[in-house]
Amino acid sequence: MKFLPFLSIILFGLIISATACGGESTAKTEAREAIQNAAPAANTTQQAPTTNNAAPPPRPAEPAQNDKGVWHFTCAKGCAGGGGSAADKCAGCGGDLAHNQAYHAQ
């Protein structure tokens, strides 16, 4: 019987805290909804600029020869091995292919 007043105080405290927590969560929920409803309007006017770190798309490869039959890259040694579309090795002598400025001429 000594513990009856102590037990009633603890029980009363638990009832008060349980009731108070329920009301507080409702207020928090309403406040959160109000902030979320107001947030999109604020975000549309002050959006931070985005940076695009993606690599640009590759340029289409140019043909090895233009309409006049001029090679884009020709043998630096001038052999008759032909040419190519990139600075690779010559098919005739194995030397390096050099850029041919005449390929771009009109």
C-alpha cells in the first residue's frame, strides 16, 4: 500500500506524456505539410544553375577522301600508298600519315 501514491503518480505521468506526444505529432505533421506545400513555389524562383559534367557527343568521323578524291591524311614520305581518315601508318611504307590541308580546300 505504500507504493499506491507512487504508482498513481507514475501512471498519471504516462497518461499525460502519451496524450501530449499525440498532439505534438499532429502539429508537426501539419507544419511539415505546410512547408512542403510552400517549398515548390520557392524553389521555382531560385533554382541553382546546374552544371553538365557529361562529355560532349563525339563528332561524326570525316570520310577518308573528299568529293574530289583527295585524301584527308597522306603519307609524309610522299609514297603512292594512298592515305587515310586518321593519322595512322601508311599502308605502303609504314610511315606516319600527315594531315593534308588540300582536303579542306574548296
